[in-house]
Amino acid sequence: MRNTGRNQFSFDVFKAAYDEDPRIQKIVKNFDKEKIELKTSELDDVPADAKKPDADNTVSSMAKRATDLG
């Protein structure tokens, strides 16, 4: 933002705005004093461990259950 010729703001000002404004919270994935990561898809709201497939839900597991005659 330094090169845009527009107003700048500090980490503390951004943090206060983030804490008070749900619209900002909806578009920001993560931030620190060096960078701001914006959400780029709906999956950014899903916890990382929820993105991993369960062993019970993999195609291989489903195929084994489907063919188990015992």
C-alpha cells in the first residue's frame, strides 16, 4: 500500500477493524503484522482436518465393504 498514494494503516488499526467488523472477518483467512491472507474459496472456512477424507469414506474402503460377502 505504500506505493498506491492512498492512506495507510497499522496492524493495530487493522486488528481493531477486523475485531469489530464481521464483513472483514468474512473475507480474511489469516493475518499478522507482515501480511493479510484473503479467503479465496468457500473451503477456506472448512477446518484443515475436515478436508482429509476419512478412511471409512474412501473409494477403496467402500469397494471392500460392497464386495464383502462374509
